[in-house]
Amino acid sequence: MTEPNAYKRPTLGTPWAQSGRQPRIAIVGAGMSGIAAVVKLQKAGYTDVTVYEKTEKVGGTWRENTYPGLSCDVPSRWYSFYFALKADWAHRYSYGADIQAYLEQVATDFNVTEKVIFNTAVAELTYDAPCWHLVTSDGTQEIFDVVISATGILHQPNYPDINGLDRFRGACFHTARWDHSTKLKGQRVGIIGTGSTACQIVGAITDQVSEMHVFQRTPHWLSPLPQIAYSLGWNRLLSAFPFMQRLAYHYYCKLMVNTFSAATVGNKFMQRIINRTCVKNLKDNVPDPSLRARLTPTYDATCKRLIFCSDFYPAISRSNARLITDGIAQVEAEGIRTVDGKLHELDTLILATGFNAAAFILPARVTGEDGADLETQWDGAPRAHRAVALPGFPNFWMVEGPTGPVGNLSLIAISEHQMDYIVGMLDHMKTEGLAAIAAKQSAYDNYNAAMREAIKNTTWATGGCTSWYFDKSGVPNLYPWNPLQYLKSMHNPDYSEYHLVK
């Protein structure tokens, strides 16, 4: 990091746990994990907290994604903070706007918003024992005892490398940068991708457009979304008896873990049930055998993140919908030309091409002990110790970091448990008067070696597909055991896995 000649590094003096003062804690990101971090820290008595948020409001992925049809694939009763359960969810699976409103309300109710510096990205973090020096995108410099990365996983849009994309004369945008000024009614619309986002959009807008062109590289398995609207009476009952909200939370947690999660980590019986459900869904909702064949994957369901969507198959079966499976040769001013030479004329092009799932806190430059550069160390294959810590980066913690449970689970719940672990580490620092904590290299190596071996037995590795779960290493970047085992480990820290620096 280059500093002005006149700048002198500030200092916090004696390490916080040895001086008895409050630790200065920086949190990067004000999405759901950043909100959880602030609330958990405040409840534990850590109040000197500053959150840096790159945009103008809280919410993370639910703030950035506003496309038509956006909904969550985790039940609302579980996709909630346990410390802020909500009785009056409108639907079993909430729509994006409802989740964003919930996150904003929680941030207000728990005084999170007042801790946030908005429109301020973190550009650099440099460790100078025992503190972290932080530089924002506008050049402001601060010093902190502890840094918590709460940037989430899917927040950097992935734009396709397609020749001529910049020459398209119509509206063109990524789904996470939805252009609400573009009118789609009666237009010829093309969408690149057939993942969860694309399926929701196609299901939501195909009946409005004149033509819907879906460019598919790989078909996906879809399970019906068992959506229902909650009645006013039912929500009033849960409001009157809060214990029922807690029961519902745990019910949906166990349901998702014992079905979809179990199928991914070796439960062959459950895998067969999900496969049959997806095959039946396709057969029941796509009457044209030719179209059905092109929509049929050659891999096991749950090999990729399973898509819950009831609207896509009926939409793609409409007379104004076109499924294009020929590869894209180039984008031209008038539309997309496929490798068979055909030009598909379009008015609007939507990029449902996902996110850079290997970024996490990057592109912020993070420098640990002895000048270790995080981006260089990860090299496109990010790993962590128990998804929260890194060797060589003391007093630096991650929420929703690499190798954590992800597939079809509530990331809100995972974030809360990870914050319990981090709070436990801070408490241990205070009790023992420690200057720093960092994961041991040996513990990190052993943990990740065990994960690499165990992942071989999961459907992500054996199911016959590739997905965004795979990174540069060629191995799925996921937790390969029952996720409840991970959550339990977050409440049983093994301090022998860490360097404890006095």
C-alpha cells in the first residue's frame, strides 16, 4: 500500500484484550451476514463497530437483485434471523422485495443502520501486528483491531465473454443490474442462461413479450416450488404464540437438511426420490417430446444447486418461446447469431450468467503477515479453515467464507452460527488477554484435505455435472458433510487449531 509522505500510521496502543478497552471492529458488507454480525456483536457487548457498505443501503444480494419473478428457494420461516423471527411472512417462499424489506426492518430495529458507512467500498486491508489498516475507495484510512468480511458469495456479476456483446443496439443488462426503464411488453427478448435466475425470469415475463428466446448451454433439473400464500389468520396465530414461530423455523431446517442436503452427501434413497420428482415435473409440464428431450439433463438432480420453479416449463412451452441449444457464435447489432448461422433478432438481451463465486472479499486487496496477498494465495481456488479463518491473517474473520455449507440452505442461519463462533473467539481473546488469533497452517491443511477427500462421495462430484461450485482447483468448493455437523462445530471451537498470540 502506497501512503502519502505526510501520513503517519495511527496506532491503537496496547492490544485491546490486554488494555481492557473495546475492540475496534470493521465489518465489510451490510447484507444479511453483515446485519447478523452487528447484532451478534452488540448482544455480546462489542459495540465499537463500523460497517462499510459499497452501495446506498443494506440488503446485499436482495438489494442488488430486483428482476421479475425473484423469489427465495428456502422457506421463509427458516430464511429468517432467529433473533428476529417474523410472524407475518406473506408466502412460504418469499419474494425478493419482501426479503429486502425484512432486512431493512431488522437493520433499523437493531440499530445496525447507524453503524454503516454507505457508498464506501473497502479497497485495502493490511495487517500490521496486532492491528488492521483499512483504506476505503475514497482514500480514507482507518485502523481496527478486528476485521470481519461479510461480503457474501454471489455479489460480483459474471459477464460472458462473447464476441460482439458491446455491438448489440438494444437494451442489454445483467440480471443483477436489472434495467427497470426497459419496457419488455411486446418486445423480442433473449436471455442467456438457464439457471435459477433465468428460470424465474422466463416464468415471469414470457406471457408479456412477443418472443422469448432462451439460449441454453446446459439444461437444469427443476423441482416444483410448493408455494402457498399464508392466511391472515395463520399469521395472527404465530404472532400470538411466538414459540410456534420457533417450531416452524426448526421444522423447515430439519426438512431441508434431511431431504435436499441429505441427497447431496450420500443419501441414495433421497437422491432417487428427488430424481423422480424432477423427471415427473418435466414430463407433466412439457408436453412436446422434442422440447422435453432438449430440457432433459444427463446428470443427477442436486449435482448442481437444485432449482425450485413451477413457472419455467409452462412458459418455455408457450408458442412465443424458443429454446435455442446451438452455441452462440457472436452477438450482432440486431441480435445473436448461433453457430448454425442463424440470426435470432432481438430488442432486449438479458444476461443470466451468474456471479464470480470465487471472489468473496476480493477485489479488495488484503495483505496478511509477511506481506501475504490473499488474492495470490487463493489463486482462483479460495479455501478457509472452517469457512471463517485463514492462516497468516490474524484477527481476520469471514462470514459465508469459502468451503461453508451453501446448497439449498438458509445462509442467514449459517451466518448466525458463524458469528457465534467469531464472538466466542473474541471472548477467548478477552479472557486470555490475547493480542491475536490466527488459524494454524497445519489445522487449515488437515481440514481442507479431509474436505477434498469427503467431497468425492457427494453428488456434486459424482453426479456427472459441472457447476459454479467448482473453482480453479477442479473441486467443488463446498462443505461435504451434514450441514448440522457444521453448525454444531461453530459452537465447539477447538483453540488448539489456532495460534494464540499474547
